[in-house]
Amino acid sequence: MSGDLELPRHPLVLGAARSGRAAARALLEAGVEVTLVDDRPSDSTDAPCEIVAPDTVDVAEFDVIVKSPGIPSNHPLLVAARELELPIWAEVELGYRLLPPGARVIGVTGTNGKTTTTELVGAMLYAAALPYVVCGNVGTALCEVAVHLPQGGIAVCELSSFQLEDIISFHCDAAALINITPDHLDRHGSLEAYEQAKLRIFETQDENDIAVLNDDDPHCAGLSRLPGDGEIVRVRGADAEAFGFDDGYLLGDHNRENVAVAAALVQAVGVSPECIAAAVHDFEPVPHRLEDCGSVGGVRFWNDSKATNVDATIKALTAFPDGAVRLILGGSDKGADFTSLAEALPGRIRRAYLTGPAGARLFDALTSAGVDAVVCTDFDDAVHTAARDAESGEHVLLAPACASFDEFADYVARGEQFRALVTVLGAA
């Protein structure tokens, strides 16, 4: 159990962004001496302690390294720690050890849909009046909220492959894998390694736990065995119909799958179908995930900036009639294979508006498949050109299939710029 596990005596926390600071703060509050290390040390006032540079510490002096998810596994301090057989913990591993006795954990992972599914789980628990907190990959770090969860409460954790790389005792009473498609291969090196990191969510489960798989995803459907001993529960997007999906605000096949997965997870902790249906009816899309940004002259604008890979873009298009979409694509080029996207678009969209370093490669792939496409000078130009071309009854959809780092700090900044541009156009 989480509350029975020991805390480190002298940890090094590597990475001083959100997760690392939360880990350092939680350890300090528990009376543990902490050394907080970052490649770019600063005197930021919101840091819980002094931040020092890696070359000022000797890993041999510590009993564990708590690693922020953004730190790559080949960081010199981690390489040195492995040579010394020093334990390396993910931030969520520490957070799990800080949970009170009797706390339960619901974990959600996958390439796409993690945040929406996690928030859906939270909404369903709220409808059932169960004590919970939503935390993890997006939003609040587990370390920040673990000690405040009441006994018997439920921590709903969105878990990235980066967070799952270095878990040891972290345990989910109910865990789900929504899908697996190529992503973060620059970090993991191969699809196989990426998959293995994702599957670690099931590793510590026993026969009293459940492991939810979305069988609408071919990769999940092909998994016959999982690490751990949890009971496998298979769902499909069609299962969402039982909870009134068509009467809610969510759109698209991918959101049907998200609802089905979330429903299976909360049913494992005793939430009734009636509470699930009530939550689905009232649930509004998470910002930057097929977010309705209003309409201008009969043209509706949709912000799906979080669609940073090909599969997410294809899934977003299922929410719209064929031939009614002006699609904004592109951004920074991660070397993705655009073949499946090019094959999916003919007949589905009116025109593609391409931006960023990935734009030229997208142009070649799309036009070779017979898709009407234009390369724009930058993101703002893509939005304005799509808006100018669109006719009443059509949709302008930002679902870029690429990361945002060519022009923006992250997908959130890109989505906010899209929303701001649409507002200036007069969207209401």
C-alpha cells in the first residue's frame, strides 16, 4: 500500500519545472532534506529551495534520484546513477508514496485522449459524490496533492510515457490504455520502447484490479497479455451510447472511446450508470481539444491544437461531415510519416492550409494523394486564409498533426492564438 512505503532520506530531485518543484516541496514538508538540480539553475522565487547546477553535485551522496518527466534518460546524472545502481524514481512514484492509507488510484495513459478521459473520470466521480483529485501529466502534479487527499479518496492520474518510465511501486486499482500510435519516438527510440513504457501502467496490478483496453484501437485490440495480473476489461466507443453520448457536448469517434474507457474505470470503483450518464450529459470539451470557438457568417471554428500527431487529426475529422472542413495543418517537423494522413483526407476536407517547417513535406504528401492544399507564410496567415476561403455551413478546424514549437511555446499557446484570431474575426 502507498502509505506503507518509505520515503528517501537524502534525495536528489532532477528537474525544476512543475513536477520537480512539487516533488521538492512535498519532501521538504515531510521533513526530508532535498537537493534540487536543474540544467538551468535560477533564483526563481516560487522554487521551494535553492536550485543548483548538475556539475555541483555528486550522485553518490544521495539515496535516490526523483526525476521530472521532461528529463531524458540519457541525462549525465541519470547515467551516473545507473552505474552506481542508485534508484531512479518518477515524480509520480514519490507522489504515490505520499498518498494516505486507503487511497485508491485510477490511471489513464495512451497516445491521444488522456486528458479528456481523465477529466471525464473526475466528472463521473463528482457526480457520484466520491472524494477525488485529478492530477498528473497535465495540470497538477501528484506530489502537490497526494498528502491532501482524504483517506479513501481517489487520485485520478493522467500518465505519460515519460512518467511511467521510472515507476517502481506505483499501483493503479484501475488503469486504462486508450490507444498506441507513433509518438515521442525521438525520446523512446522506437515504437516498441514507447509501447513498453505505456504498458508499465499495468505492471504492479494484482487480481483485485482492472486493466481497461480500448478495442477500437487496433494496437490495444491486438494485446492478448498485459504485464501484471489485473482483470482485462475491453470496451469500444459504441459502449458510450448507453450513457447518452449523443445528448452531450462531445463529438467524434475518439470521444466515444474516451467516454467508454472512463465509464469502465469508474464502474470499477462503484459509480452507477446513472451518475456516469449525468456526467457525460454535462461534460464540455477540454480547452484545445475539439473546442468550439464560435462562428462567423455561418462558418464555425474549432480548436484542436492538442492534435499533435496524425492519428489525433484523423480522429478529429470524424466529428464533421465529409467535404465540409477547411483543415489547418503543420507546425514543427518531428519527422512523422504523413502517408496515412494523406490517404485519409481525399473527400474528407475542402482544402488544407499548411504552416511551419512541416508544411512543405505535408504539401508533397497531400497533393500527391489528390488533396487540395496551400502553403501559408505562418500560422496567422493559415487561419486568415482558411477563414477567407470558407463558405457558410463549413468548418475551419485547427488539428495540425504536428507539434507547435516552430512558432509557439506549446500547443496551448497555439490554441490560444487561434482562439484570439477567431475572436478578432468576430466569432460568437
